[in-house]
Amino acid sequence: MVHLLLAIIYLAFISLGLPDSLLGVAWPVAQKEFGASLGDAGIISMVISVGTVISSLFSSKLLKRFGVGKVTAVSVLMTALALLGFSFVPAFVFMILLAIPLGLGAGAVDSGLNEYVAEHYESRHMSWLHCFWGVGTIVSPVLMSYALSHTVWNDGYRFVAYIQSGIVLVLLCTLPMWKNAQGVTTNVGASRVLGLRRTLRIPGVPCLLVGFFAYCSAESVAMLWASSYLVRVHGTSTERAAAFASLFFIGMTVGRFLSGFVAERIGDRGMIRLGIGIALCGALLLFLPFGEPTATLGLIVTGLGCAPIYPSIIHSTPKTFGAEYSQAIIGVQMASAYVGSTFSPPLFGLVAERTTLYLLPVWLIAFLVLSLVLLERAARSTDKKHI
């Protein structure tokens, strides 16, 4: 029963990754249909992110009242309906409106499942959980590419909406498992509902949130600007750069899969330190003046280093701060992560536009070091029995 429930959680996390990479693939065609500019996709992305941050902040109250299973099922249903709506939109403004429920649903799923796995399962399962998010981000572009080649872009959203609907049915049919699974404590009554102010007053939480923000700032900037860095700095063709930049994601996905086999032995804090250390080595490789091969290797190494950091930060929260506060803290953690991944890439873009893309490794190193320092300080500021 425990393993079946875990499989359902993995399936739900695939649903979280499915919508994340659709817009970028569909937008070059959709924007022409709506007469929108290329940059208008940023408006949709921003609305989704804002919705995700809001639902993450309120996730603790929702999970306390309704439970993880119900919140996850309803949230995935929201994303399925929003994606289905995307397939019928007659104008750009409706995409903005539908981005609201899409973001709200994603934030609740992310916070709820991360907190649940962090509290009830070993750290290896947290690494594999985020690996399944990567599976979702790989599947949806394939479906959208098929739609663009054989029908229309709207069908790509429709295909993913159908998959999401299937996942909703599975979640609804298995709701009793969240209460009856043997060997897993599913009662969330022990957790405390805290407001944002009370959560921030917990010793170590402010450092934790800023450290998480700093890490997500480094990761999201690498994701968005890796291809441009290869083109502008090393003269790589756009086609080759797109292919090479994908190696960062492959490195991260493979790294998370491999991390699951050593996470228990090394521990969460050890995985965070190891991951940041490897990511720093990758960023340093980007500095070396040996051209495209070294830079490409740097992206792969950076992706491998980033792999265990996010899952390990989340999984360490109940142990560091206590299960009583973990639900509230993880909800705010998710919000800080989304703020970092939403605003840092455009901010770096403005900086690079006024200076140079050579600053990409500098940005990565600065934020990775800041993340390590603050996360270590957060751990030390808590009771030693939790460290």
C-alpha cells in the first residue's frame, strides 16, 4: 500500500511538470495567430508564477483543512481545466485569464506533495520525486511538437489536458489510500497552521528562505540563458546551442535519479554541500577560455550539481525545524523558490543587456555561494538535535 501510494505521488508530480514546458514550444505559432508580440509570453508566465506563489503561501491552511489527497486532486483538476481552456481560447486575453487557475493549481500540488514526501519518506524518494517532474517537462514538448507538425498548437494543450484528466481520475479513485496507507502517517493534524509573520519568526527560517531564493535564482538563470551564453560568448550556432543547453536539463534529471541511491548515506546537508560544490565547479568551467567544448561540459556539470540541492533543501525541513512547523515552512519555501525563478532570469537579462553575457558564471557563483552560506546558517540556528 505504501509503495502504491508513492507511485501515485510520482504520477501527480508528473502532472506538475507537464504544463511547464508547453508555452515555450507553442508560443511562436500562437503569438502569430493572436497578433501578440514574442515578449507577451512573459505576461502569461508571470501570471502563472504569481498564482503559484499565492497558492504556496496559503497551502498550509488548505492542507490542514482538507488533507493532501483532496487538495492534490482538486489542484490537478484545476490545471486540467485550465489547459483544456487554453485549447479553445479565441484571443490572447483569455490565455492570461486561464493562467490564473493554472498557477494556483500548480502551487498547491507542489507545496502539498513536497511537504508530504519530506515528512513521510526517505530523502531518496524526494530526489526521485523531482526526477518525475522532469519526465513531465520532457513529455509535453513531444506532444506539442506532434500537434504542431500534424494539426494545430491548440491540440497540444488538449492532449496534455486529457492526460491531466486521467491523472485526476486516478487521484479521485485512490483518495482513501491517503488515510489508510499502512506504515505512513497521513494525519496532518499535528502540524500547526502559521501565518507568514509567525513563520518568519521561527529561528533560521529567514536565512532558509533567502538561501532557497538564491539557489533558485542561480538555477533558473542557467536554465534560461545557457543557450544565449553559448551563442554570444563562444560563437555557437543557435541550433547547436539549443541542443547543448538541453544537456543542463539532462544533467539535472540524471543527477536526481542517481542522487536517490546515495542520499540516505550522505544525508540532506551533505547532499546540499556536495551539489553546490559540483555546481560551482561547473560554473568555473564556464570561465575557462577553451571555447565551446569546455563551456558545454560546464553546463553538464552545473546541471549535475544542481540536481540534489532543491530536493534536499525541502526534505531537510521537517528534520531541521520539526514536523510541527514543516507544513507552514515548506509552503513559504515554495513561494520563495517561485519568486527567485520568476524574477531573476529577466533581471539577469537586463544586467547582461547593459553589460555582457560573460557575467553568467559570475552570477551563478555569487548566488550559489550565497545559498550555501545562508543554508548553513539556517541549520546552525536551529536546535542541535535537529541538525
